[in-house]
Amino acid sequence: MIPALVSLKKSGTGKNNKLNDCMRCVILKDSVNNWLEKTSRSNHEGGDVAWEEAKLKSYARSEMRLVEIQEKLCSEVTNHQDQCYILAEEAEQLLEQWWFEKDRDALDLYTWLCINHLKICCPSGHFGVNCEPCPLDKNNKICGGNGECSGDGTRKGNGTCICNKGFAGSNCDECSKNYFQIESSCKPCHPACKECHRFGNDACVDCATEKVHLSVQLVIKHVTLVSDQDQKTVHLVKPITNYGLADV
């Protein structure tokens, strides 16, 4: 998957959401490929086959077909259509140049247009103005496979790791606070813990303050109730909470 496609999912697909420049180019590229397919005119029935094939070859690289494609560009786009139209107009001359390249069929349009000529995208695993490579960990994985490189696939970002939920560290190879490690995964601690070494309310390295405070309040209310009933005898009882016995 082209990294920019991931960015599209994160930015939303509403009509009014503004896309980064690279995603605009991805949408334009997809539209070009869509109309290339729809104008292929590959199905012909009857008539002079040799004549049909000759005409088809002539049409395939013709200016007529290019004009037909350009007139329909972005018309099928459901979301971000206006942004697609704007870039199509800006890239009109470049698309004409690409169309008449001798080895056009061997050229990947995304690489040719978005990366090499418009210079608004980067290859996968690269970021920033000069498309520098994203940092790799000791296993040659970007962000340890647990996050993404800031700006990956675009001319933006600084290459730092944006870790998935539960992961932390410069290479996303550590667990976030309130998570513990099981093999290569980071799992959330029990709600009673701020930090833990495994799941369970008895595995806390540091307790969640608000949960301890709640337990203490419950103890005070219970003792007060007993005191009101019998001023001579006060029974200190540890109430059972959702997080285990409260300490008093």
C-alpha cells in the first residue's frame, strides 16, 4: 500500500476535508488510471479485425484519447473532487509530457508524476523535502513495526516515530506507561494500576491514585456508619471494591 493511502484514512474522507498535496496526487493518479481503462476500447465485435486492431493501436497513443481522458478527469471522484480538479489543471502539461513518452507503458504514473516531477510525494519509507529514508531499528524495521515514520511517503514530517497505542520509545520498541509487555505486544494494565508487570489488580508497580482515593472514601463511610450505630465499639472493616481490598 502507498503510505499516502494510510494518510487518507487518517485525514477522513469527507468532501470538505483538506488533503495534503501528496494525497491529492494519489487521487489524480487513480483518476487517470480509471479513464485509461475506460477508454481502452478493447472490445470489438465483427467487421474487419485487422482494420479494428490498426485503428485501436492508433487511438491508444493518440492525442484524441488524451483529450478524452483529460475532459473526464476527476468527474468520477466522490470525495475531494474540487481538489482533484485543481491539481489536474496544474499538472495538465506534465500529463501531456507523460502521455507522449516513448516508454510510457513502462512508467509508473505515481512515481513519474507525484515523486519525480511534481515532487510532492516520496517513495515508501522516505520523508521530507529531500525524501530522506526513515530511521530503521536494529532489525531494519521502521519504528519497530509498531508505528509509522512522521511524513512517510510525503515531502512533510521529520522522520520521528509516531507509535501505535500502547507503544513508546524512539523506535516504538517499549511499552507506554500503564501497559505491560507480552512477547512482542503491549497490553493495558488493570484499571487499578498506573504501572504494572502483568495484568491483575495485584500486579501494580504503581497504583492509580483516583482508585486508591475511592477505596479510602469507602472505608471512611463504612467506619462512620458503624460508629453512629454503636459509639462504644468501632469496627474497622475493609470493604471489597472492584479493585480488591482497600488498604487502611
